[in-house]
Amino acid sequence: MELREIVEPLLKWYDANARSLPWREEPTPYQVWVSEIMLQQTRVEAVKPYFARFLQELPDISHLAKASEDQILKLWEGLGYYSRVRNMQKAAKIICEEYAGEMPADFGKIRALPGIGSYTAGAISSIAFGLAKPAVDGNVLRVLSRLQASYDDILKQSVKKRMEEQVEQVIPKARPGDFNQSLIELGALVCVPNGPPKCELCPLGELCLSRKRGIQQELPKKTPPRARRLEDRTVLVLVSDNKAILHKRPARGLLAGLYELPNVEGKLREDQVLAYVRQQGFSPLRIRQLPEAKHVFSHVEWHMLGYLVRMEEPEMNPGQQPGEAFLFVEKEEMEQKFSIPSAFGAYVRYLRETL
């Protein structure tokens, strides 16, 4: 099969079947960039409200560059992988300093920005600037693997590089952005990752080698993921009237620099929790055990037990730090200004409860 054969039927299918998505309405470099970073590891429907809110508060690159870290983290709250938005702000500052606030229309310069890999650089270059550069993500790797009946491991960088080169050789100069999006769209809607591909709907069915050989469900081949490390943790909801305690995580490591509900390793008994709370300089009054919960990260899985603890009001002003990295804030302010990772979602709702 010659890969060039897919161009015409794929673009014809895309013209008739492309989804109406907010970032496609006005594909400026900034909007393409924001959407592509948000769509990493996140479903399209989940991204839509985040995209709208982000663009409303930070409508261009200069606004992103000037925003406070708390603001960008709050806008990102729930999307996870917070390093993505931190890298976006680093890149925005570079763009303001070196390119007068405008994304450069150059693949190499875009690719050199923090947090932008070959896929995102290709998407911005092709969709926003009309440059004939490939944008090969997981969807495209799956489509190409099945089209060519390839058993090569698509997680290998050498395989991805080869497929990028294949796409670059056939990408139509008149419609590079549409062609890249058509491949991605086909992988999202027809040549799907979970369950059997919808071969009867595929515009490339007559060209697909894996379909001809009946092996489409065997592909693509991927290295099995590493087993996740399991960790027990005890999460504390520490409240006093309309205020509560937050803890800021270290600057490096998992959930780096984010605010969280205080938590410790292991699953503690009530007496151990009360002892820990006192060690932090607080005075507990009442305690209630909360249901267990689980949160899955890419390489670690938390099994959590929670406690709601009512305390005497600490002798400090709201926002002042009583100990290492603790903050005492009003609950309403916490919800409006502080980004709490979704790992603690099962326990955040107890901030509003009385005890």
C-alpha cells in the first residue's frame, strides 16, 4: 500500500464528518496550542469547559505570561498533569520576550519552547500556520499501524519518528492542518483504541492491510505498562468554623508545588491522627472517620482513608503559616483561589460539613 493513496479519501471523509469543536472555530496559534496541551491525557468532552474558561480569563499569550501561578493552577484544576500548564507559562514568557508576544511561524522555534514536543509543534505549525509538518499522536500511530499491518512497537521513539517521516512525505501542502486532523479524527471516531475498530465506517477500508488480513484487533503493538506502585495514605480534613487547613507540597515530585489536604503515609487509627494533629501545633476537638477512596496516577496508586477533624481556631491570621507549608484559609477562598488536585476530590466535599 502506498500511503499517498489515503490523502484524497481521508480528506473527503473529514469534510463530511469532522466534529464541531470550539478550538476549530478560530484556530489561532494560541487556541490550537491551549487545546492541544489540554487534550493530552484528557477526553474531548471534558476539555471543552476548561478551554472556554481558560480563554475567557487568559485570552492571549501575554495574559498567560503575566498570570499568577495560583491563577493558572486554579484554571487547570481537575485536568491533572499540572506541569503542562506551568510549561505553557514558561513558553508564553519566552514568546513575549523573544517574539513580541506572537507565536513564531516556524516549526523548529515552536518545538524548542518548554513543554512542546514534536506532535504539538506539528499541530500548531500545520493547523495555525499552514506548514506541511506532521502531527503524529497516539490516534495517528494506531491508524498508521493498522493501515500498514505493522507489528512494530508504537511506543518506541524510532517507530514514531519513522511514521512522522512517512506522514511528512505525503501531507498535502494545500491542506496540512486538515490532513493531520483527519488522521486524528479517524483514530478518535472510527479506528478506535478500545474495542474493535469500526471498519465498516472507515473511508480507508479498501486500503487497510490489517483489515484485509483480519488482524486489525491485534494492532497496534505496545510495550505493556509498568505495574503501579501502591501507597496507603491518610487524608485529613482539618476544619475550624468556616476555615480549613491546606498544605503546600514540595516543589519537586508528584503534584509538585500544589496545595492539598494534609495527608501522611499509611492508614492511621483515630488516636494516631489526633497525635499527629497535635504535633503540628493544632488543638483537635472532635474526629470522624471518612470512607476510603482510591486515586490512580500514571505510576502510583493511592489507597486512602480520611478523617474529618474539628479543631480550635489556630492562633494566627487566615493565610498565615502555622508550620511548615501549612495555610489556614477560609473555605470559600479555598474553593475560589486554590487549586486542589483531583486526587483529593473524594474528601474536599467534607470541608462544608460540620462536626
